[in-house]
Amino acid sequence: MLPIRDENHEITTFPFITYGLITLNVLAFIYELTLSDNGLNRFLMEYGAVPAKIMVGNDLHALFSSMFLHAGWGHIIGNMLFLKVFGDNVEDQMGHWWFLAFYLITGLAASGAHILLNQGSTVPSVGASGAISGVLGAYIVSFPKNRVMVWVFFSLIAVPAWLMIGFWAAEQFLATVGTVARTEQTTGGIAYAAHAGGFIAGVVLGLIAKGVSGRSNASRSTSKRYY
């Protein structure tokens, strides 16, 4: 299921962090396109998250830089579409700068999960998928009943967010279990553990943010009632 847009939630602020993140990812990908094959391989080894290097304390900057790199057109288009559809809602709820912090933290959690399960791997991990998985986790916490328009078998249908994201999450966790049952990743592919780790972090932080937002709204209502 490929999400196209969501419904049932009115955005009250312009999501400039979401659009800024999309812009940075696109610019980084455009730069990748200018590199030769050898140059791109060197670039990804330097700025992608290589578990074997990070486990010994090297190239720690790659934990951040890897979030803005992608392995191909399908990779970046899919990720940016997910970020656009779900990110603006979460940013609107959390606030701009808290959302940025949330995005980076869930991205780090995603990388951490992947690295822990692939400690000896020398394959660089790249992509915004882990952080965006965190966004999905926060979205399902706060907007489970929102309708999401998804592309399925050449047609658009509206499904509840909890169903679409729940189906996606189940797929990631099952794939992660399958990965753990095998040997660590030594060739390129989808880092399912990163998706699962980012999603869990997103749910946890989303619950915290929802609780804080609820208390803040209750406080404002009380202030209006008595003052």
C-alpha cells in the first residue's frame, strides 16, 4: 500500500521542518547523482552508517548523515512521499523544533537497532526510512482514525490510518524476526530492524508528546475558564 494523502486532520501551521527535511534529502540525492560509481561508493562508505566502523567508535557522524542519503530513485521517492503524507500532521501536533528533535532521535534509534543486529557488517546503511518509521509511530498514536488514501492494485482507496500503518508495521517486525533468524546482513537490502526500531521509538515518544499536548490543552482551557 502506497499512501498518497491523508484526510480528517486540519493543519494549523505551515510544516516548514517537514518540507525542509524533504529538501535536504532531495539535494543530497541530486549530489549523489553527480558522482561516478567509484565516487559514490566512497561517499556512501564515508557518510553511510557502516555498523563495523561505528561499533568501534569510528565515523559517528554517519549516524546523522546517513539519514539524508538514498540508494536510488524508488528509495527516495517512497520515503519522501511517506514523510510528506504523515510528517506534516506530527509536526503540527508537536511543534516545529520538537518535531525536528523527534525526527533525529528516532533516526538514531533506528540506526542503533540496525547496528546492534549487524555489528560486523561493512555494508553502509542509508536512508530516511528509520526516522520516517518513527513519524509513522507517532502518527498512529495521535491520528489512528484518520483516513489515508492509498494506491493498491492500480486504484485509490481510503483506509483508516491504524490499518495502513498497522499492516506496514507488522510487515517490518516479521521481516526483522526473519533477519535475526538468519545471519547478519552482509549484502545490500532493506534494513528492516531500522524500521522496527524507529517505529518503536516513534510510538514511545509519540505517547509522551500526546500526553504533554493533552495537559497543555487542559491547562489553557482551565485558564480561559477562570481568568
